[in-house]
Amino acid sequence: DALAGVVNLITARAADGLQGGVSVRTGTHASHEFHTELSHGGERHGVRLTLGRRGSDGYDLDPEQFGLTRPAFTDQTADLRTRLDVGERWGLELGARGSLQDQDGRFSIRSAGLGEQRYDERGGRREWSVNPKVVGRLESGLRVSSSVYLSGYGTEVEHVSREDGSILYADSFDQFYSKAEQQVTKLWNERHLSVGGAGVVRERLGGDRYGSGSEAPLSTLGFVYLQHEWIPGERLQVGVSGRFDAHSDYAARLSPKVSVMGKPWERLRLRASVGTGFKAPAFRQLHLSFSNSIAGYSVFGSTELRDGIRTLRGQGQIAQTFLDVERLEQIRAEHAVSYNLGLTLDSRDGRPGSWSLRLDGFHNEVRDMIEIQPVAQKTNGQFVYSYFNLAEIYT
């Protein structure tokens, strides 16, 4: 899904034996951080449990004005990582994480005729994830991996009047993401390595900002990929890969890539690659339906824009439109072709005074890049925004 690349973070394995630690920090405004970690590792097993809590009473940089510059909050997190080798060839891994955050603030709004109105702001965030994995190391250089990733994320916000308890603004958000993947790696010999896999992703969003219907938006993505690395000689490496994506909302897409690295001589390495990328629109770009009651602007995803404009026009909130929203089509997925060239030249001795020079160049051609732009202006002077495809972009 990433046009510009992926950052992969790999947690260190638990060290051998029993280890643990506790750290505590305190500061002004009742700010505090507490962190504890306990781990036990061996040749065939490892477990690490991490618990953390941080919080603050918030602070105010302008005492003459009602409200807090930074609201009070508490944030609690628990993280578990385990591994277990079953026999000589199979291994089990499990990662699990949970986090809860609460936030309390206050602010005021001044308006003509009503004076100052004071509000309490209450918010919360919850997230969790579970990631079981089975890894098998079979004969003849064959490795298989089966994994499932489940994740949930939700937030709630309320602005409550201090005078009569009425709610000025309320917003909730809920997301569920699941991914199942099967991967097979085959080391044929010292010159050939193949990696292949397939999987399915399902994602569901709900909340006040998403969708005008009764059901939460749901998307499904199926994918298959294959990569082969070939080392024909000591001075040349070749990689060929491809990925096929079939999305429930968009046409299927094949994304191939070819890369080469050569060493004309020991101190010089040359790299070149050409490949395509594919990125489906995010849920907010499709199904967002949000109006900020304080700032006064609105944002609609491409599937919600027509109904959103009709509703605002019926309420007398639209002063002018910049284009005919009835004729707009749903946004399309982004896709790109990328070219990369690079070289590295170094002295290779590692002694003081050694040196290294690296030069890289790239050219990316993106079609249907998704961008946000205003489509109408409201009677309060603020704008209505939505998402569009830009025909051609290059970097």
C-alpha cells in the first residue's frame, strides 16, 4: 500500500535469563512517567512484559483566560511478546498490546450577545492488537510462516457546557482491522532465493464522522506476491518481484518490479530498479462526513460529498459552490511507476581517513494522486472540502 516505502520495526528478542527494570520520572504539574519491564529468555523460549503509565494535570500559560494550554491526561500501556520453539522445526510467536488514554480539559467561547461560555472537554482513546504467528523450518531450505493480525482503535470526545450540562460537540470513532497472511520462503541454493505469499485484509470503520448510512463502511483486500533473488556471479545480483491486489472497491492491480546491483570493481557498487506501486484510498477519503462545530468548516469523502452538500444547502449554509458536485465521480486508486539509480564508492579499508561516497537519483510518475481541495464556501465564510484525483504528478 505504500508508494514511498515502508519502515519495518523489529522488537529485540528477550535476552537469556531473568531480567527486569523499573523507571520513574516526576515533574511539575503532577507530570509523571512509570515504566517497568520483565523478561525471561532461553534457547527455546522467550517472554517480555512491559507496563507503562504516564500522565499530567496539564498546565496553563495564560491564567487570565479560562482554559488549559495543555489538558490533563493519563496514558496506560501494556505490551507482551512471547516465542516458543516446538521441537526442532516449529516455532510459535505471540504479540499483544493494549493502550488506554483519558483526557480532561476546559475552554471558553466568546460570542456577541452571549458573552463567555465555558465548557469541559472530555476525551478517551483505546487501542489493542493481537498478532499470533507460526513459523516452520522444513527440509531443503523451505520456511513457512502463517500469521494473523487483529487490531482495534477507538476515540470519544465530548464538549459539555459548565452552565447547564448541554453537549456542544460529541464525536466517536471506531476501527477494526484484520489481516491473515501465509508466506513461503525457499532457498534453492547459494544463488537462488524465492519468497511467495498470499493474504486477505478486512477493515471496518464506524463513528459519527463516517458514512451517512446505518452500516459501517467495510472493505476487503486480497493479495498475492512473489519475489525471486538471483546471484548469477560474485559481482551481480538481480531481483524480480510482483504483487497482485484485488480490492472490493477498485479494479484489480498487478505491480511488478525489477532491481539490479552490480560491482564493476570491488570498491564500486551500482544499483538500478524500476517498479510500479498501488495505493487504495483511505477510508477518510471515501467515507468521511465531518463538520467542525467550533471552526465551522466541513470535510466529506468522495462517496459522501453529494449528500453532504445537499444537507448543508437545505440548511441554508452554502453561499457558493466552485464546481458541480453532482457530476463528480468517486476517486480512483493511486498508482505509480518509479525509477531509481545509485552508486556507492568507498575506500573499503575501515581505517582512520577512510571515506565513502554515495549518489542516488530517482524519478516517480504518479497517476490519480489523491488530494484535498475546497469545493464550496459556507455562509460563515468557511469552506467545504473533499478529495480529488490529480491526473499526473512527478517527483
